[in-house]
Amino acid sequence: MSAWVGWALAVAAVAAGYASYGWPGVALAATVIVFWLLLQFSRALRTMQRAGRSPIGQVKSAVMLNTKLRPGMTMLDLLPMAGSLAQPVEGDGGTFRWRDAGGVSVKVEFAGGRLQRWTLERASDSDPTAPETEKAP
């Protein structure tokens, strides 16, 4: 939901509460608004706590994460799917990367707090940041 829509609903709830029940209605509307904000804050903390338990920038399968991405997702939507916090890409504040054990990585770009673009990057032998894998003789 857009922030503007949320604030408009909050103002409408306060106005409806005042029109219907006076100041007790305003108090009820304010209570409901604070409860909703606490629920959202609790959701964000639980998501960050779960993601913080895993190594930064690691994901079980970058290919599976890539298939689940959609434009407009927020980082809070993306973290439960990835299962860990993202590794920031140097040079750009809105670009992050997750890498799996096979060296495949997903690079995501955010603008305005929303997912704009993402790319699936396969590991190459010349990539110095790719994790080493055993090669068959």
C-alpha cells in the first residue's frame, strides 16, 4: 500500500471517529492507527531478525530467488524469500547482491525503496570474488 493511501485512511478514520462519537471516537481511531503501526514494526523486526541469522549475502539458490522477483517489491518483501541480508554492491547505495554456493548471484537494484531491476549472474573462472568450487579431473 502507498504511504499516501495509508495516511489518507488514517485521517479518514480520525474524521469518521470524531463525526460519529466525538473525542472518544478520535481516541479509538488513534488507538487503531497506533496498533496498526506496531504490527508493521513488529513484522519488520521479525523479518530482519530471521534474515540476520544467516550469513550476509548468501542464499540457498540464486536461480530460485531470481524466479520469485517482481518489479515493485520492497526489501521487506524480498528478505523472507532470500533468507539473509543482502551484500551491498560498492559504488551504488541502491544495489545489492545475493550469492549461492555454486557462485551464481542475483544483483538487485532499488530506486525509491522499490525493486526496479535484477540480473542473474553466472560465476566465471576469471571472477576473483566467486567462491571456489571443486573441479573434476
